[in-house]
Amino acid sequence: MTHKQVRLGMPGVRGQDEPAFDSLRPPSPELVDDCVHCGFCLTTCPTYALWGEEMDSPRGRIHLMKTGLEGAPLSDTMVGHFDACLGCMACVTSCPSGVQYDRLIEATRAQVERRHDRTPKDRALRSAIFALFPYPRRLRILRGPLRLTQRLGADRLLRRSGLLERLSPQLATMQSLAPQLGKAEPTPERTPAVGERRAVVGMLTGCVQREFFPGVNAATARVLAAEGCDVIAPRSQGCCGALSTHTGREEEGRAFARALIDTFTAAGVDHVVVNSAGCGSSMKEYVHLLADDPDYAQRAADFSARVRDFAEIIAELGPVAPRHPVEAVAAYHDACHLAHAQGIRSQPRELLRAVPGLEVREIPDSEICCGSAGVYNVLNPEPARELGDRKAANILSTGAELLVTANPGCLMQVATSLERSGRRIRLAHTALVLDASIRGVPLETI
Amino acid sequence: MATHPGHPSVPDRSDGMMHGLDPAAEDRAQTAPAGAPSRGGTVADVLAELRGTLPDEALLTDPARLATYECDGLAAYRVTPGLVVLASTPEHVAATVRACARHAVPFVARGSGTGLSGGALPHAEGVLVVTSRLRTLHEVSAADQRAVVDPGVINLQVTKMATPEGYYFAPDPSSQQICSIGGNVAENSGGAHCLKYGFTTNHVLSLDIVTPDGDQVTLGTRAPDAPGYDLVGAFVGSEGTLGVATRATVRLVRLPQEVRTVLAGFAGTDEAGAATSAIIAAGIVPAAIEIMDALAIEAAEAAVSCGYPAGAGAVLVVELDGARHEVADEYAAVERICRQEGAFEFRMATDAAERAAIWKGRKSAFAAVGRISPDYIVQDGVVPRTALPEVLRQMTRISAEQGVRVANVFHAGDGNLHPLVLFDGSKAGETERAEAVSGMILDLCIEHGGSITGEHGVGSDKAKYMPRMFTDDDLDTMQLVRCAFDPHGIANPGKIYPTPRLCGERSGRRQGAHPLQEAGLGEVF
Ligand SMILES: Cc1cc2nc3c(=O)[nH]c(=O)nc-3n(C[C@H](O)[C@H](O)[C@H](O)COP(=O)(O)OP(=O)(O)OC[C@H]3O[C@@H](n4cnc5c(N)ncnc54)[C@H](O)[C@@H]3O)c2cc1C
Ligand code: SF4
Ligand code: SF4
């Protein structure tokens, strides 16, 4: 596919090569120009924290986009700096000028995926990831004992890609953390509200969440019901497309998005509740993702407006179910896609603080990503590991015995890092803690 | 002149400084003295010398990477550096500067690149020495009230590390969350609390520097008030023209027992200004006293929803700190004065979160102006406090006459104005008009006995205004100091001074010797 190049009338000072972006949705020059180059975003950027260099900072990446729009080529170096971005959106939070870096990097990644020649090894790794992650049924095999996992390894594509070697430390951790991973209880299609019905909500069951943390989905449904929601979890639902969209595989992401919109529209719900931060943020972005699709633009806008994070909806409805004590010292970890991408920070903290007996501590440098970032830790294991280790050290410094967060990716990443440091603390999704408190059962039993 | 369509913040004033052209070559031609170590050297010579000495990943030569260093916080000026060195040790800095000295290649230091006067603007034929990887906090000593830090350490980080000990680093530029100590030293940066606590220069005890010859020397001592010339004082505020700071020993200040932050809403800046004067006249020295006008408030609200009093034509932020009973007395006086001068709303922050909310509006104001105007110039001028109301009135007049909106945020206590001149670069003529207004504002400051910069420095941007404020003699004398440190003129050339002085030769402008030399008081180095 060839597209018309963007021409801004710039003199050809950037060399003779083809410019970085073609005219099919390049990063918007207007959004690029919103950046006033003040640098306020630098200190919260995980890659700047690691390497201290401009081209791996938000300001530097936006500047690279700008030079690209002015005609600089999409060189391997430039792509390398875009690839190194975790998409954690800490820069969106810290930018006083309201620069929409999220939209800029998404557009840039799509151009990179379409127009940049990756090495065969990199290509194989990426194809393998996207042949695996968005499909719960394929993921399920990874849950089994390693023996079963090796069966997957017999698959030529997976073997060539080296994906399993990269995943295996995490898989091993997950298996050791959750030895009881047995048959995943599917979330019931319908869970009726307890007491007065205050809302009818749809529930996304997710891919990783569903296969690796089935207890979280069950707890989510119970808490929602206890708070007066009829919970509908359509069995036919697929992946939300977050991993694809955030990695520049726009078309794949759009296909997932359309299907999900159809499923939940058919379910006729007031809100769609999501307990995985990455999925929630990408569903709230459908409005942009499908803006150019005449059949879906309006439906996507309506859909995005209905999407709520788990903690967000409960705070919005106002919690009514009585809480029982949960005696523990907890640290709350902000998942980037919850805190930065959706601006949800106070709700989960307030819900946790309202649990009698639970002390909630803050983690130093909480705004800096743990390195999980979707599939970033698989694509860029080294920086991811370093960020994970920093996060683990900061978590341990709080002295907490329980870590609460709202994203499966963060849980896996942090667990692996803690394991490496030889320390263990218990991990739980916010929903698990609330469920234990509402039901009056000890956290251990969940 | 090449144009950047819709560049981020300020008009393109890069005449002749764009990619492809070579301002550095001109500088070298003028400044390289007879007898310089090796003449006609290039960046390639420096690079060849550094390969092997410095790790490869510290030497950036890829065009995409170099491009990300082409500007600082003043993005209108863009020059792609010839070479970027990411130093991780003082020795890396020294090796780089030595190589530059040997080949008579200019170098420019850069910290976090937030400067607003183009001080860290690179040279196309020069080396940019970046300190952002030199970020170790070596020591925080409460007993000594000292911190020893690398130049790339972020200002706010020093305070964060000292807070548990009951101390903080007093200079607090609005950019404190990202600007580096090296940059603060070079710019003699200040912030809202400088009224009471002074600028960076009042808080630096000692500096390790790499001189423009590449020597590593220590200026000052850990103990206060070393005998001899105050070379630390000379270095602070020198904007990278006297060498590169590689370590700083800074003073820590005890956290006050009590802090009260108040926010008062007024009908306009006249009333807020009158309240400021009355507070100071009453003998109160607040830690900070800041004014924002209606446009600046609008921008801050758009950015951070700071919840300032609705309908205010100006807000006054006053922070009182010190011993509890003293603050309580001062607070009562400030409230009385504000109400007398017409404050229609008066609030006090009751906890840290509310205080942070008040400051958030103020500290994000510059960058937030991007929300209400596509482009803007951040101006920086100083006037005596008593001239504030008159200067503000004149500014309003100029703004109305020229049809250019000007938002005002300023450190009212010390008369440091930060007018934000708003324009839309994509509309014909607006850039030029904004530029003109910006210049008129500086003239206003000079006319009223003030200065062309309070804290952002002269850099590339204001060099042309220096002759409006200083005579040729003044400027030449200043350059004699510079020549003493940098005889070959390779340390950040082209900044501060409109005409580079020829160390070892007579000034291009002057016929005959400098009067100081003729009087036997000064020497040419
Ligand atoms: C939104 C915003 C708000 C600001 N608010 C304020 C404010 O309230 N008060 C204020 O004073 N400033 C303010 N500034 C300006 C700027 O932040 C300060 O000048 C700051 O000190 C620059 O630090 P930096 O690390 O970014 O330096 P840079 O921009 O990288 O460099 C600035 C100058 O210092 C030199 N330099 C840097 N490091 C060294 C070193 N190690 N040795 C020798 N020279 C060196 C450079 O050559 C250059 O001339 C603001 C800037 C922005 C963008
Ligand atoms: S999204 Fe995260 S990693 Fe990427 S530029 Fe922003 S802060 Fe840095
Ligand atoms: S904080 Fe915003 S405006 Fe400032 S450099 Fe970062 S993205 Fe640009």
C-alpha cells in the first residue's frame, strides 16, 4: 500500500530519504505542536529515569515525530526510540500543556508497523505474541504444567520466535504463586444484584485476567452484585484489542474493537465494567480508534462513554454493602493504564481505606512504571527487568505485607521482580480485597 | 529565513542559526586567537580523540539522536549539535573539554534543557556536553546543612532527599521538578521563595568545575566565606561561559516550623499590587508573594483546575513561614491588609494538599498558557517594586495598542515580571508583533530602573538587548572576566554578549585600548 507523503513545504534539510510518515493518519502536527518543550514530563518517564537521554524521553520522542513530519527518515534509530517507549502515559499526567502523547504514539506506532522493516527475528517474536495473547484458549495451555507448555513450544512459530524463553520466568513465577490454578471457573453469564438493583453492567472477562487470575473475575462479579449491579458477562466476548492497538497493529485492534462493541451492544447494559487497567484504557479510546469508520464512529463514541473501571463504577455508585475487617498492611500500586491513562487514582485508594483494619501505604516514585506495560516486558526484557527491580525495591521499602493493584500485567511483573529479589509479599487485585471484606472471609481463602 | 510551521512556543528568531548554516564557524573565526593550541580543528577531530576514552554509547552522532538536542526550553532556536557527549563522570567532561580546547572547537554544557533563553543552544560545529547522567546525590548532611550533588541532579530531588532530615533546598524555580542543579548554578535561578531566601548564588558554597582548558578545579570551600576572590560567585550565573560545573556543594535550609499559604482574589492587578506594597511596608517579608492576572488564571484553570476565586482579575498568593507565633501574627496582618486593599475573597490552605493546589496553579502557569494560545513568548524582566503598578499599567496600554494579549505571572515581592506574550504564529504578522511587544516590555523595565532578565538568563535570546542596558565599556569589562577563564572563547560562545570579544586582541568595536587597561587597572589575557 502506498500513500501520499505529507508535505509541509519544508526545505529538504533532512536528507534525501523518504520521510518518516505517510499521509495515512500520521501523528498529528497540531498535537505535536502543543508541546512547548518545557521538559516537565522527563522525570516521570521510565526510560528517561533509566538512561537519562533526551531521545528516550517524551519530549525527545515528540521531537523525533516533529523531525519526522518535517521530512526526517524513519531510521532504525528513530524506530528504536519509539519502540523503547512503554506507553505508560506518565508523561500525559505530568504535562501541564495537555499534550496528548497517547494519541501521538499510537499514530506513530501504526506508521512504524506498516512502514518499517523489522528484522526477521523481531518480526517472528511479534507475530508469535499476537498469535497467543489475545486468545484465551491458546493462553490456557500456558497455564498448565510446564510439560504442557512445551507442547506449545513444539509449534514452529513459537520456537523460532524465542517467545517462550522470554515468557518462562514469568510463567514459572505465576505457577509458583498460584499453584492451585486448576480449572478456571468461568464467570456466570448473569449475576443478579443483591438487594435493590442500581445498575445493569456488562463485564469484560479479559484474556490474561480470565486465564491467569480467574479468582479476580469471580470476585469482581460478586462485589458488583453486592453493590447493586446486575452483572452480564457475555460468554461470546473476545479480546479488547489493547495489546494490538498499543503496539501499532491498528487493523487487528479495530477488528477486536468492533466485535466487542457488537457483543456489549447486544447485551443492553448501562456500563461496561473492566477490572484490567490496560483493557479499560483501550476501550475508552475506541472513540479515537474508530473515528474514521463511518459505520462504527458513533457507536464507538457511545461505547467508550459507557466504559468504567471496576473501582470507578463503585465509587460512582457509592458503596453500600457493609464491609468486614481485613487486617493487613497494604501498599497500593498505581497501574499506569489506570492512573495515567484513565486518571483513576483516588477511587481505589478510598475504597481500600474504607475497609476496616486495612492500612494503605504509598509506594515511593509511584508514578514510574513497573516495566510490565502490556507486552513490553516480552519485547524489551532488559529495561523491563530493571524497572521491575526498582519497583520491587520501592514496594519493599513500604514494609507492606500485601500489594494491591488493578492490572494483571503489573501483578505478573511485580511478582517476578520480587521473586528475583528473594522476597515475597502477597499480591491481590483490588476486587479480591473488597470481596473478602464484603463477604467477611479472610483474604487467604480467596 | 527558514520557518518552522507552527513551532511550539516562540517565534522563529533563528536568523542565520538554522541547520546547514554555521554560526560556530563564524564564532571560531572571530575568537580563535593566534597561538591557540591547534587551529582549524573540527568536531571530527574531537570525536576521534574521544573514541576509546569514552564509552561508545556516550558519543551521539546519529542524526536522529542529535536532532533531539537541537533546542532547550526556548524551542524557537534550533541548531543540531555536531556531537553530543553524555557524560557519566566528571572525567568524561574533562576529557571532552580538553579535546575541544586542543582543537579549538566550541562546547556547550546542557543540563535538563529547560532554559528559557537559549543558553544551551548547541553549535553546529561544536560539542554539546550533557550532564543528565551525572545524577548522583553524594551526601545530604543535616548537621552541616549541606548537600553534595552531581550537576545533573534535579532541583526537587535535593529537597526530597533532605526533607526527612528536616531540611530543603531553598531556590525553587517553577521548573524545579526537572531543572538540574548545574543549570540552576549557570543561570543563578530563582523562584517564588527567593524574596526571603535569595537566589541560587546564596546557596552554593563550593563548585568543582572543568575549566575551558579542561582542568578540574574546585572553587570555594565547604565552610562559608573563603578568603580571596569570590570565584563561586563569579561562576554562578555565568551561563556556561566559564566552564562546566561537575559537582556542587549547596546549602540546605531548615524546614520552617509553620507555613501558611493564602490566596486572595482581587478585582485587578492594581489592587493586588497595592496589597503587595502594603505588606512589605508593614515590615513583613513573606517567603513568597506572587501575582497572577486574569489571563494567567484562565490558563492555569484550564490546565490544572486549581479552583482560584471565580471572577478574580488578579490573585495574590502569599506564603508566610517561620516560627509559629510569628507566622500567626503576620497572617493576621496580611489578612487585614488584603481586605483593606479590596480582596473579595481570602483563603488559607489548611493542609499540605490545599497548599499544593494553590501552588500548582502558579507553578504550571507558563506551560499552561499553551492551553489558551497556540504560541507564546515567556518574557522575564525586573523592575523596582515601587514601579510595579506603573509598569503594569503601561504594559496594559502597549497590549491594547498593539492588539497583542499579554498574560502576567510574577514574583511581586521582588519585582520580577514574567509577561507571557500570546500570539498565533500561523497568522501573518502576529509573530513580529509579539516580538515587538516583548521588546517594548524590556524597554519599559529598563526605563523604570530595572533589568532585562530576572532569572532566565541572557543566553542567545537576549544578547541583543544587552547594549540597551549596558554601555560598551561595561560589556567589555565583563568580557575581560570571561577571557580570564576562557582565553580561547570556546565555552558557550555566542551567548550573553552581542559581540564576541577577542581575548588577547583589541575589541572589534573599539579603537584603542580599554580605559581600564589604559589606566593600568585591567589587563588583556
Ligand atoms: C516552564 C518553565 C518554568 C521556569 N521557571 C523558572 C523560574 O521560576 N525561575 C528560574 O530561574 N528559571 C525558570 N525556568 C528556566 C530554567 O528552568 C532554569 O534556567 C534552569 O535553571 C535551567 O536548568 P537546566 O538544567 O534545564 O539547564 P539547561 O537549560 O540545560 O542549561 C541552562 C544554561 O546552563 C548551562 N549549564 C547547564 N548545566 C551546566 C553545568 N553543569 N555547568 C555549567 N553550565 C551549565 C547551559 O550551558 C545553559 O547556558 C523555567 C523554565 C521552564 C521551561
Ligand atoms: S509513555 Fe511512558 S515511556 Fe513513553 S514517553 Fe511517556 S512517560 Fe516515557
Ligand atoms: S511536559 Fe508536555 S509540553 Fe512539556 S515537554 Fe513534556 S510533552 Fe512537551
